[in-house]
Amino acid sequence: MSDYWTQHPIFTRLTAPTQPFARHAVLHDMEVELARLDRRPGLATRVNHFVERGVPYFAPADPRYREWAAKAAALWDELLDRSPSAAKSALV
């Protein structure tokens, strides 16, 4: 996992010990952003699968949890890259 992902605002939201609801809100934000896009079957499948799995047990030091948070950040960036209205301000 690169340092880029560990500095990403989504990664930070998902690994922060305070505000546990924010971890679930990220998944909702992904669905909302996906709904704004034109139909993108590959991206929609990846985002829907990720959201359906839900938030794993909170263990920010666990490499698997950190990998999950990095994947969320990568999906978020992909959503924003394809979005006509950049929602970057909504993630912080």
C-alpha cells in the first residue's frame, strides 16, 4: 500500500478512532456519487460489491483493514475522476 492512500482523506476517515458513523457514511457517499454518474457497468459493479460487504471490524492497525480503507480511497478517486461535479469537498 502506498503512502498516497494512507494520506487520502477517505482513508483518514475510515481509520479515525472517533466518529464511527463516518465509516458507514463513506459507503453511502459512494452510492450517492455513483448514482450521479452515467451508467458505468464495471465501476458500478465494483462499488456495489464494496458497499454490500459493509464496514469490516474496526481495526485500524490491521493490514487487512488498512487495505480495505485504501481500496475505498481508490474507488472514491475513480468515482470523482468520472464525475461531472467533483465532490471532493463532501469527503472531508
